[in-house]
Amino acid sequence: DSIVDGIVWNIVNDRGGNDLRRVQLSGVSWDTSLEGGTLHDWAVREGLPSNPETGAELVIEAVRRGGARAIYHVLDEADIERIMAHPHTAIASDGRLVRPGDGHPHPRAYGTFPRVLGHYVREGGVLTLEDAVRKMTSLPADRLGLLDRGRIEEGFWADFVVFDPATVIDRATFEEPHQYPDGIPFVIVNGVVTVDDGEFVDQRAGVVLRKAVSPE
């Protein structure tokens, strides 16, 4: 009962937003027909009432059958803009690596940075283009101790994204997440062209990055 009560509390007060429609299933290996739908949709399919108690039982059922990933639609746009504009906020993503077309991932896996450049810079004016680029490059590199990344300087690794400020935008949505962004003709990773004229080139130049020790 304590586990059920805890899940109900989370659905009502935390990530569930007190509405099963706000919890979207993104990875369900044991029943892919549930992917992209919500806890509400699952409850309706089973002929159950759409309430937090049902949601808790479905969560337990999902865990029993092998687990599932979920997307929680509870963020407020005003909060996003306020936090994004803070000078110490770096722009990054915890979107997981997915094979194109596999599952129903969060759209951030495809569109985090183009969304900032297109929606929050060009359309919304939340950030200047220069500040947005800084928040995506030198700021996180400095914070993570990547001493030869994040800037265009002699001796730094050549990591470049060539984009058109007038057209760059994300296309991935919560309904159709497997969509590449527009307005990014070229990507260079460690000096190797990996996107050429908008098309992926089968070059895998990325490496695991580790924090460097700053010289005294």
C-alpha cells in the first residue's frame, strides 16, 4: 500500500500533474502498441477509470512486466524561458541515443538545439543568437572541464555545426519524434564532416570526452 500511495502522490503532486494524460509512454518493450500513448489511453483501453489510483496500478503492472520509459508533460513555458535566460544556464540535453525509427523517444533526442535556435532565439527573442551559442558551446565545455572544446581557437578540436539562423528549427514532436531538424546543412565532428549538405555521412568521428585537469 505504501508503494501505491507513493505513486499516487507523485501522479497528483509531482510529475503526473494530477492527470494521466500528462504521462506519455515512450518505451514499452513488452507492448509497443502502448508507445506514444498516455496512462489515460492505457486505462481506457483496459476499461478502467482514468484516475491516479488506476495510474498507480498501471505503473506497477509496467514494472512487473519489465518496465517502461515515460515523458511527463508538466513543465510551464514561462519557467522554461525564465530559467533559459539566466546567465549561468547552459543548454544541453539528457535525451538518450536512439536508432532512427525505434520506439517513441522524447523529441529532444532530435531537436533540442535547433529548437532553441529557431523557437527561443528567432521566434521568441528569449536569447540572442550569440548568447544561445555560448550556452551550447563554451559554457558547458568550461563547466565540464573540456579545455580544448567549445571555442573556435587554434589548438582546439574542430567541432562545428553550420546552420542557417533564418531557417533552423526542430521538426520532432511528441506525436512524431523521429524527425530531423531543418536548417543544418553541415556538421563537423573532430574535423570530420558527418553531415554533408543535410545528409548524414557514414563517418563516426565522435569520442568519449573526459574532464581534463587544468594546468597550474
